[in-house]
Amino acid sequence: MQEIKNIIFDFGGVLVDLDKQRCIEAFDKIGAHKIVKYVDECRQEDLFHDLEVGNTGIGDFCREVRHLSSGCKASDEEICNAWNSLLTGIPEQRLEKLASLKGRYRMVLLSNTNPIHWQKAQDGMFWHNGMDVDDYFEGTFLSYRMHMLKPDPQIFVKTLMTSDMMAYETLFIDDSPINCAAASELGMMSLNLKGDEWLDRV
């Protein structure tokens, strides 16, 4: 087996825990009832897709939420808070594991995410023992900045090239089997794991 020199981590489901039901209840509470179906079915289309590939901004996203849910008068802040309720935090043991891996591997983060969730993540989710997100990872590659989504092969190619990493020396960890299959097609090793499942595997 080829020696692993690099690790590419997914964010949602691998590092940060997700609570879909809490998010559904939050949107329902602010009257954005039409959005509940998007969250419940994990639909990555329309306004959610546009936000994740950087084709729309936070203001336009919030306006579309109100437009789709006729009668919803929620403020932009309330809508962002509802969407952020999906993220429940990064458990301490995962941050400690990242810190222990830092000297052994080159590490980057690659995520299908949006500016609302990423701002929430930057507001303290990675902070632990004096370390923050940039202390764990050499780079953060985010779909809304790259205008691409996994499993598009080009998002992996761009991440590898920008990081000066060779695919055959790189391990990719993601909770989506489709994303892992795409990474494997490019010559990376992959682990389709979520939550604490990866802690004892690397």
C-alpha cells in the first residue's frame, strides 16, 4: 500500500455533527415552511445549490427563502440562524485527533458548504487549546469559493494541484460514498466514514 503523506478532510458529517431535525424545527418556527421540505429531503438544488456553488449571496438566499414561504417575515439573521442550527459543533476528541495528526501529515479541508455555515464554523467551532482552523489545515477548499461541488472531479484536481499534493499519496475522508468513489477514480485512497468512525483509522 502506498504511504499516505496527505489527508483531505470533509467538513459536514466528518468533523462537524449535523442535526437535520433541529434545522427543520428552526425553519418551521420562523414560518419558512416551504424550506422544511428541502432540509428534510437533503435537497441540494435551487437556492441551496446556488448558495453552495457561490452563484448567489446570503441576502439573495434569504430573500428567496421568504419568497418561497409566502407569509414568512423572518429577518436575514433569523434565516441564517435557522440554517446554522443544522451544525451542532465539532466534538473535542476530533479536534484533538486533528492536532495529533498535524505533524505527521499535510492536511487540507475540502467541503461542499456555503458562506452561512462556514461563518458559523469560523466563529469558534475549531477553537481548541489555542488552535483554530488555520492551525490544523494548510488550506480550506470550499465549494462556494471554488464554484464547484463534489463529486465533480475538477474540485479534487484543483485541490490537489493548489496544495501540491500527489493523488496516490493522499487519503480522502468523506461521509458520502459518491464523493469517495470520485476521489478513488483519481487515484486517491478514500475512507467513507462519518463522525468518530475515522478516529481510529488514521
